[in-house]
Amino acid sequence: MIKKHTRTKYKLKKNDTVQIITGKDKGKTGRILDIDNRNGRVVIEGLNMVKKAVRPKGQNQKGGINEVEAALAISNVMIVCKKCGPTRAGYRFEGNEKIRVCRKCGEQL
């Protein structure tokens, strides 16, 4: 039997400001660079940095050890509202539009 990969839909999107709620960078905020819906992971700009060995490619690039952002579980981040800080996201319908809102204050995210 072939197992199909399911894509889970998350309320977070690219370029959202999020705060890490657990792990080595707990309490730090950053912007989402990439979301992997299939594996439930997210990459945040400048956070969860790891060292990666890189081989030189071509004539202009140097090899060595670089620091890059690593993915972390999407359950370990919360979206940040401008008014009330880290919160959960909800939806509200206005006419035919579906708008993401803060669960605490109702402000549009």
C-alpha cells in the first residue's frame, strides 16, 4: 500500500512575524522565510542558526563553515499581533473575504 503525503493547512504565512515559544531561541522574534506544509516545519530569518560545511563551487565561491537558518517545528512558533504580542490566529468573514484576525483583540493580522 502506498502512503500518500498529506499537506496540512496552517494559519501562518510567509513574511509573518512570529515568536519562538520553546527551544534554544525561546522568546526571540523573526520573519518567516519558508514554510514546509508537508513536514510541518518553518524557517525563520536569523534564528535557529546552525553551522554547515560547504564545499567550494565554481571559481568565485569559497568553501568552509557557514551559518545558516535551520527549520524548526511550526508548533514551536506563535504569530505576533502588533497590539497584544504572541497570540493565536483566527478567521473572520467580511463579505466574500476571509481575513486572519488576532484571537485576543480581534485586530487584523
